[in-house]
Amino acid sequence: MADQPTPLMPHATATWLVDNTGLSFEQIAEFCGLHILEVQAMADDLAGSKYTGRDPVYAGELTQEEIERGQADSSYSLKMQKAPADVTRTKGPRYTPVSKRQDKPDGIAWILRNHPEVTDAQISKLIGTTRNTIGAVRDRSHWNIQNIQPKDPVTLGLCSQRELDAVVKAAAKKAGLENAAADPAVEASDKAKLIEELRRERDDNEKAAAEAAQEAKAAAWLEAKRASEEEQLSGAPVDTGPASDEE
């Protein structure tokens, strides 16, 4: 019985069996794949109120004859009549973490520029976006179009290189462009440009930080000099005092 599948909704099924049958807690726990203490809690109304009972007979997972057989023999193990169908996720757009969603327009712009043969449906599936967004980037009506910069979606982390290559190859084949399906030179050039852009930005930041530090140092030196001069000026009358007395 260890390999027997459990009901689709084990807790709800256990609740129904506790309320509507004379099966032992052990039989219900074994059939539903639960711990006997969970079933005991349902019987004591500690947890059963959280679940709406689900009739396994109506669902086709048990027969009334099987329940009666179990009620007659507390050592009998209930047998599943029909295993629940596997629940599979329906196909839909790729999930993208919130932190990377702002990069999608950049990835879309890169694909539209470098691989115009790729369809909107393929782009939508590849990086998890909508056709409206793709259209807005294409016709430059996107609300943030001024800040959109074409960037490799692989570099942005929106998809893998293998996925991108597969989409480009499929689109090129459909368009009769097998020889141009993947242009390593273009991809390498874009990556090199992005790396160079990031390096230039880093250098500019370091230069700005160095200039700011130098200016702060100069300002501190000037402030110290002014303070020294003011101190010398404030002490001048004290030095000329004795000379006046001698006269």
C-alpha cells in the first residue's frame, strides 16, 4: 500500500471520512497519506473546521463497497479505485522576477534590432512579456522609450543563451534565413559594447569620486588655513599690550 496514490485533496477527504463513515483513524490516515494525529485532530474538531469535506465516492476514488469492507474489518487497507489525474501547469508567459522586469523593454529592443525575423509570439514566450509591450517598443510609443537601450536579453538574465539561440534558429529557418540564424559576430559585438559601456561608467564613477575627494581635501586645507589666520589676528592685541605700557 505504500505505493498507492493519495486522494487529490487528502485533508478534505479525511474530514469527510471522519464525519460520514465508521472507519478507524488508522485506515483513514493510511488512505489519505496523513499522520494519524492529524486525523485525530479532525475528529476532535481541532482541525476539521478548516476543511470542507470532499466525498471520495463521488470523486470516484472510493466505492461504497470498499468503505463497508473497511468498516467491517478495522485492519483492512482501503484501495484507491481511481487515482486523481496529475495537475499540470498550463502554458503561459515565462515568469520573470520583479527585479528584472524593468529590463524587458531593453531585451525586446535588442531582439527587434538584431533579429527582426523573430515573431512577437516568440519574443513574448522567450522573455515573458506581452505583445502590447513589444508593439509599443517597436513603434516607439512605449511610455519609457527615451530610456530604453537595446541590450542582450541573455546578459540581462531574461533568458539563457541556449533558449535565445533556439528561438533565433527556428525563426530564421521559417523565414528561409538559415545561414543568418545566428551571427556570432553581432552577438559578440553587442556584448563587447555593453562591457565597454559598463567599464566606462565604472571609470567615470571612480574619476568623479577621486575629484570629489580632492576637492574635499582642498576645502579642508583652506578652512584650516583660514582658522589659523583668524587665530593669529585675534592674538595680535595681546602681543602689543606690554609695548604700550613701556611707553
